[in-house]
Amino acid sequence: MEKKNNFMPMLLYSIKEKRNWVLLSTVIIFLTTLVIPYILRADEGTFILFGIVELFILVFINCLVDNSFLHNESKLAYYRSKPVPLRNQIILNIATNAIFMVYLLALIVLSVVFQGLDYEILEVFKMLIPWLLAIILLASLSSILSGNTLMAGAMTIFNFCLPLIILLVTMFIFTILENTVIGFSADVLNDYFINNIYRLDYLYFVRYVDNESIDLTYLLLLPIIMIFISLLINKFIKRRKNENTGFIVFDGFKYFVAVLACLIIPAAFSISFSRYINIGSRLFISALLAVLSYYIIIAFIEKSFRISRSSIKVFLVSMVIFTAVTGSTVAIANQYKDLVPNPEDVQMAYVGNQRWSINEIDRFLKDDYKSENLDFTEWKRNRNIVTYEDKDSIKNIAELHKEILKDQTFYHQSNYYGVNSFVIAYWMKDGSTIIRDYKLTAQDPFTKEHEVKIDLANKLLNSNDYKKQNFYYLYDEEYFSGRNLYAKLKRVNDYNTILEDVNLNDLRDVLRQDIDNIFIENDMAFIELFMHFNMHYDKETILEEQGYILEIYEKTSDADQNYLDEIHLKNDFVNTLEYFK
Amino acid sequence: MLTINNLSKKFGDFQVLEDININAEKGQIYGLVGSNGCGKTTTLKHIMKVYKQDEGYITFDGEEVDENSGIIKYFYYVQDTLYFPYQYTLNKLFHYEKLMYNMSEEKFEYLLKYFNIDKNKVLNKMSKGQKKQAAFILSIAAQPKLLLLDEIVDGLDAVIKRKFWDVLIKEVMDNEMTVIISSHDLKELDNICDKVGIMHEGKILREENLEKMKEDIKRVQFAVEGEFDLEELKEFNILQTVKIGSVFILTLTGNTDELKKHLESKYTLLLFDKLSMSLEEIFITELGGVGYGKEK
């Protein structure tokens, strides 16, 4: 009796054995992506996406079924007693499933071709193929690590989502940081972490779905991930002892899963309630949730309500590590909490309450909006984003920042609706960015500190930077010249009736005069600065006063109008109101 | 030759095998017998590298048995709890295994006829006995150098058992195949085993050629005139004593002639017979020596 070089014949045999699966899958895919949309005359694209989801499920189930021999004692003994090393058996399963995957993808392509759909729908393949390959390898890895097929399925999903779970734990640390160090925002840190360090869009290949073409990163990252998982498979094949000792057969992995999984619930809780529950209560509840989750997970994995001493030790050590990491992060952040950059080193600054604006600017600076083919000014205008580049303005922002560090309150009117996130961002000349997010509390009465903030805010609102960007249709000469700009006067409670429709050219001077006057010595300037102009005036206030609004638009042709802005004409707009009288 | 050296294994905190030493010669039928849960199947699975030992090593013809060494291609294992791939017929399984072993078509066809098994019947629809026969046919058709049979005749009728042993003995004689059989049916093993290893609680209590074992462990029955005191025999290695009326039945190791001389020198012997011992009796005696079956 002699063993032959049997890999290829066994692969062919294995593929042949898949014929029932292949037949069933073909029927499912064609029925969903071809027959049903044809009968219903429905949106074929949606059904193709259904087909892709089915493909994913079919490949996933197939992988688990093929590797299930590892989880049944007699089945395992049968296959392991054959002269085929476990590694070869796993490779055989991986190869068979990869071929099966290619077949199913080909079916989807055929469906797209038969229906004459736009091939753009297949862009999703750039993400789908890496995902499927990862699932095939992770299903094998998880099957090796698990002692039960259902657990192997759960572990495949766990391993696939591992980068997301790590992100969740990181976010948990950031929410703790947000509540302990002034100026640090979990969202800002998280955005920075995702956009600059922890690039999940690359790792999950999500960025390639929307038109991004396959690049060198893609071509390098895909094999690196596959090789990494393959190395893990190889390592654990060597170490697997095959005796059925529980749902997870490796103690190390068991504790790894339990520790990470027990952090998911407290992390989700802490992130969800970070703005509603104080940090002390939140940490206490999170700790209780972590203990309970860990106990339940360990009891489930070990099939015993009696928790072992080693499990307790692992939990305690993990929590000490988690506390140490969180503590170090807080300690490091504490060193930077009073940092206000030297205005000389700042290229551009932003103040407001829109963190979204900062992310958008970052994306623009990274050429993410290259396809829009717009210059920075025009791009910002389309998004109502105001930034400051003037030296004096930047100096005023730095001063304002120092004031915020001293006192985190601001003066408010009784009917103010309470947005209190104050964001400052600096884009430094050296290419770095400093972002701070302060939670400000509205306060009445008026204090000396409020006066300083209002004074600085007034300076910023009267700056060219601000007016040119916020009221570009009045202050930006370059924009104004050569355009047909008009203004419609309406009552606030009757938007459909146009009382007046005037050329902005005629109105420009009086409107500018009013706006200039409003910003001088305006005690609401600080609120004006970090919220959109006029937003703090609710409808009742406007109705109480004049109840007029001015709709600014550009006439692009006789039939087309391009809406630009809306100004609420309150009593301060003396000259404009006089003009219309 | 198969040798297992100081094999030890723990499942979690439980010591399943402890210092197992086994030597099975080429062309030998080795009976692995032992109490329930003593580790017979676990030992066989270690030979096949289904399990990985914590300590010790296994060699076959001088080469260490390792999953990747290639020596394992000469082994064939028929497990107690049989597994057959879903919806497979014996014929289909034969062709599948042909990808891994040099299966003999000739032997396969011969054995199908000999055991009267339908090769096109789905294996999982066969009776327990038929499944055992199917697995046995495949194992012989694979022509291994080392064949491991775990409880192979369990649940088979006497005729089929006899057929099994006939085929097995022929294969051993023709091809010098080494066979390790684990079984509870000690009477069956008694007839065919060359060597026996007796296991208990993860240890090998005794390993010997069956003939030698039978020579070593003897049973005598005797009766003497007058009162007899067992203390008189303390210099002999007596394993078991039973008294029925005035007749003593002793199980002992050592020379029975000396025992007879000793008795004759002190008593008038009314009866002295040497009794032959079966493997089953040896097994019970050995395990009795370690307290098995004597729990109160």
C-alpha cells in the first residue's frame, strides 16, 4: 500500500462531490437574479444585490460544512486516520470553496450580462472578492479553533468583525477620555483614528466600491491579509490536539474571545450614553456589565456555570491592562489639554459647532473631492463652511481658545435651544491638525468672561474672512461680478407669496450696511460665531418682529433659479426694511 | 514493528494515558484489552495521529510516527463508532479511498462476495453488522502494514466473526501485516491473538505473548487431608484463592510443580490438577489484582 501524490485527484473528487450544492446554488442565484426580476419587471440591480448576499451565505455555509469534520469525533477520527495531513485537508477545503466562489461569482456576472445591466454594478466585486476569500480562510481558521460547527460559524463572524470590535473598544477608551480631559472629543479622536491610523476602509476594501480603482495598496493588502490568515491557520493546525474539550479548543483563543466580547456590551453602553450619564456612573455600570458578560461568555464556552480560577485570573489581568491603557491615554491627553498653538504656526483655523465641517475640509485637503473639480473657496461655499486664514482672525481664535480653557460657559438668551458643542480646529503650517471640542454650558447672567468672548467673537464676525465666506453674494467681489443675483421678499408665514423681487445690485449697499451694523457690539456674537447666522432666532421671534425673510438667488437663465441663502429681516435690518417701505 | 514508548496524554486535567509502552511485532496480532474507559481507543487514535500525545513517541519499523512523516500511509484504522460520508455506497467509498491507498480491487470484489455485501447500497442504510463488514472489507482491500481494529466484532454473529478471523489470519500470514485489535470479546481474542496488552485506567498493566502469559499465570486445584492453612503458601506468588468445599483453587505465577512438591511435603494430597486459563480469566485476575471489580 502506497500513498500517491493525491492532492489534485482529491481536489477534483471534492469538486465533483459539490455537484448538488452547485446545482442548488445555480437555481437559487438564477431564480433570484434573473427569473424573479423578469417576472416582476422589477429593479434588476436590487435583485443582483440579493444574489450577492445569497452568494455570501452559500459560500459561508459551504465552508462550515466542509470543515465540520473537525467537530465530530467519529468523523474526525475517520478523516484524520487517512494518510492526508490535516493541513492538506484544510487546503483542499479552501481550494474547493474558492472554486465554488468563483463559479457563483460567474453566475452573477452572467445574470448582469443576460439582463444587459450596467457593469458598474459589478464594482462591488472589488470588495466582495476579498470578503469572500477572507470568509473562506476565516471559516477554516475558526473551525480549527472551535470544537463545534455552530461555534465555528459564530467565531468566523467574530474574527471577520475583529477589527470593528477593536475599534469599538478604542471608542470606549475615547469616550472615557472625552469625559476626563477637557477639549477632547471621542468623535474627533475616533474620526482621526479611522481616517489616519486605523484605516478600516482599506482593511475591508470598502473604499474601492465607489469608483476607486484597484491600486497598489489593494494589490498588496489583499495578499498580505490572506497570507496572515493562512499563517494563523498553519500555526493552529500544528497546535490542534483534536480532543473535543469544548466549544473553543484553544484556551488562549477562548480567553481572547471572552475578554473582547465582554468589552463590547459596556463599550456600546458607554458610547450610547456618553452624553446622558456622568462618567463615574457610566464606568461603574460598564464594569458591572463587563463582569456579567465575561461570566456568561465563559460559562457558555466552558459549558459550566462554575467559573475556573484561571478564567478569573485572565479577566483580572485583562482589566488591569485595559485600565492601564486607558489611564495612559488619559495621562498623555492631559499633557495637551491646555495647548493653544502659536498663531504664527497656523495656516488656517475653524470655529463653529460643526465637526462635520472639519472632516470635510480634511477630506478636501487629501484630494478626496478632486472629482468635483472646484477650488477651495467654491467648495467651501457649496457646503456653507467658513474658515479663517487672516493672521488677525487666527490670533483672535487663539485668544478665544484661551478664554474657553479658562471658562466653559457662554451667555444665552432665554429662548436659545441649547447646542453647546464648540469646536476649534487649526491646520498647522507643518501639515498637522489640532482639533478641540468643548462642551459649553449656557449661562445667564452676563459675566466678565462672557464679555471677553463676545468681544473676540465680534472681531471674528467683522473679519473679511467671515463676511466674504458667509455673505459671499454681498462681500465677495469676484463672486458678485457678472452674476444675476436677486432677492425675494417674503413673509415668514407665507413662503409662496413674493412681496418684492429685486436685483441684489440695488439692495447690496443697504444690506451690507445692516449686516455690518449688526455685528458691531452684538452681545449675541459668540453664539452667532459658532452657529449659523440667524439660526438662533426662532420663527416666533421673527413673527413678533417684522416677520420678513429675504431669499437670495441667482438667475441662471429665464427659467432657472439657483437658491443661495435666506436672511431673516429682524428689526436690526433698519436700512433694508426702509428700502422696501 | 510497532512500538509505543512512554506515551502520556491528558484531556484537560484528566490523565487519560500514562506511560503506555506497547511492542507489536511484524505479522503479529496484538490484543489490546482492558476495562471500560481505560484508554484503548485513545491509544489507537494516538497511533493514527488523530490525537497528539503530551509525552512519549511511537515508531513503526524504526521510523517515528508523525502526521507528516509519511509512515502513516501504511496504517489503516477501523474505529468503533463507524463513520461513513453522507450518502456514500461502499463502492463509492472504495473509489474515494483509492485516492489515498493502493486499494486492491481484486480483494475488494472477493471480500464482497465472501461477506455477501451489496457494494451499491448506501452505507448509512446498512445494519450495524453490515457496516462493520463494509469497514472491514475496505481495511483489508487497503492492504495496510498496520491494521488497527477497534471493537471490530462487537455485535456480529458467530459465523461472521469466524469469517472475519479467517480473513485476518490469512492476511497476516500472507502479508505479514501487524494487527492491533481492541476488544471486549476476550474469548474471541483468545483464539487469534499472539500477544496481549492489558490496560487499566490509562496504564498498561501487563503486556506479554499470550502463550507466555498463560504459562506465567496458572491455576491449580487441590485438596489435602486434614486442615489446610493458606499461610503455608505465602512464599508462592498467589494472585487469587477460591475455596469450594475442601477444594482450593489457586491462581498464581511461578512453578506449579514446586507448589505440588511443597504441598506433598507437608500434607497428603488428595487432589492436584493444573487447570488451563483463558484470556478472560487472566484478564479478570490481572484487573482483580488492582482492585477492579472488587469495589464494595
